[in-house]
Amino acid sequence: MGFITDRKRAAGLGSAKTGTEHHWHMMVTSVALLPLVLMFILSFGAILGSPYSEVIAYYQRPFPAMIAILTMLVGFNHFAHGARSTIEDYTGGLTRKGLIIGVNCLSYSAAAFAIFAIVRIAL
Amino acid sequence: MAAKPKKGTFMADNNQDNRPLSPFMIGQYYRPQWTSMSSIFTRITGLSLLVASLMIVWWFVAAASGPEAFATANGFITSWFGDLILFFSTWAMFYHMLFGIRHLIWDSGRMLEVDQSEMYAQAALVGSVLLTIFVVIVL
Ligand code: HEM
């Protein structure tokens, strides 16, 4: 390995890969989450604590159901990307890959479970 | 050529002289400041929101499964422990939201002076507490 120059050794280790896209994705999901999260807190907070039949009736209405579905979809997407930044800051190698894959599995499974459940209640 | 230290793929690997690295500088080597503290708390609150999120997913899945499953999940969420999680998560959400907005403002090239950022941080901290109290009272 002694023949590789310092420049060659450093090339590709820094930033300037897909950071711009990642950053833009965080911005887009952040802006989308602003109204969504506010509406979700108000609608979910309003129905939480009610009996089963009222909860079912509430999420059969299109507006509460759509807010919940979009919040879960965009929220877990934002979380998966955000958690990835954290993982990349503190870990490397196989640990990093494993954690990123794990976080993605968890986030998209959670979103799918939630959305399937809401659609099932609504229909 | 002298033996080179092995270079890795993440920031701590290139730390050849063992100098302290961010974010493990706060407290030990660096006095806590509004800038550093508000930054790390944006991360901590964002990550911790996973707990409440998964609890809410459980609640939806239980509601879709039927009255018995719903009673279990709903009982947990409305218990004192579930309430405690939701209370702190509401604060974490407002904190993360207000400091997320600061990122969006920064990205537009505004409010980049340290004193402006610190003023925003102080106002947003108070704002996150007020919004949490508002939600607790209203809902
Ligand atoms: C109103 C809603 C939200 C806004 C405006 C927002 C904004 C942001 C912004 C701007 C970032 C990038 C921070 C940076 O570059 O350091 C970020 C990161 C992050 N967000 Fe959010 N977010 C929101 C909701 C959420 C929710 C609901 C979750 C969790 C379910 C979440 C989890 C995270 C995580 C884990 C990160 C990565 C933290 C880091 O890199 O330090 N966010 N958010």
C-alpha cells in the first residue's frame, strides 16, 4: 500500500457525495411536517382518551385519516434520513451499515403498519 | 515511507493526534453555550420522538384489530406512564420543530450572526414550553 499517494488515500473519504440531496430531502420533509404535525397533534389529541367506537368513527372521516396517514408517511421518512445522519456521525464500517439498514427497516415497517391500520379503520 | 496510521471512513478514524472531537467536547473541554446546546438537543429530541411515534403506531394497529387490542394499547397510552411519555414528547416535538425552523431560516441565508441565533434559541426554548402547556391545557 506504500505506493499510494496521500492525495489518493484521502480521495473519496470526505463529503461531496450525496449530501446535497440528503440535505434537500430533510428540508422538503421538514416543511411538509410543519403543518402536518400541528394538525396531527390537534386531531390525535382531540380523540385520544375517547372510547373505541368514537375513535373508529373519528378515523372513518377523511380529514383526520388523511392527516394521520401523511404524518406517518412523511414523519418516518424524515426520521429514517435524520437518524442516518446521526449514525454516520458516530459509527463506521459494518456497524454503520447495519444500523442504517436497521433504522430503515424499522421506519418503513412502522409507517406501513400505521398506514395499513388507518386505511383498515377508514374503509 | 514511514508506516501511516490506518485511515478509516468516519471522522473519529482520522483523529491521529487524539484530540477531542465534537460533540464530545461539550462540558469536558468546552463550556456549554446556547449554540452547541441547542444543536445537540435538536438531535436528541428528534431521535427521542421515535418512542412516542411507535406508541402511536401501536395504538392505530390496535384500533384496527378490534376492541380488546384497543383496550390494551389505549389503556397503556392513557395511563400515567403513557401520559408522561406523551407530555415529554409533545415538548420534544415543539422544541425540535422550532429549532428545525431555525435551520430553514439559516438555509435562506438569514439570522447567521451568533447573537441573533442565541436570541432565537432563548425565545424558542420558552416557546416550546409555552406551546406544550397550551396543548396540555387545550387537549
Ligand atoms: C414540524 C416538524 C419537523 C421539523 C420542522 C423538523 C426539522 C428538522 C430539520 C431541519 C432537521 C435537520 C437538522 C440538522 O440538519 O441538523 C431535522 C433532523 C431530524 N429530525 Fe426533524 N423535523 C420535524 C419533525 C420530526 C419528527 C416528527 C421526527 C421523528 C419522528 C424527527 C426526527 C428527526 C431526526 C432524528 C433528525 C436528525 C437529527 C440530527 O441529524 O441531528 N423530526 N429535523
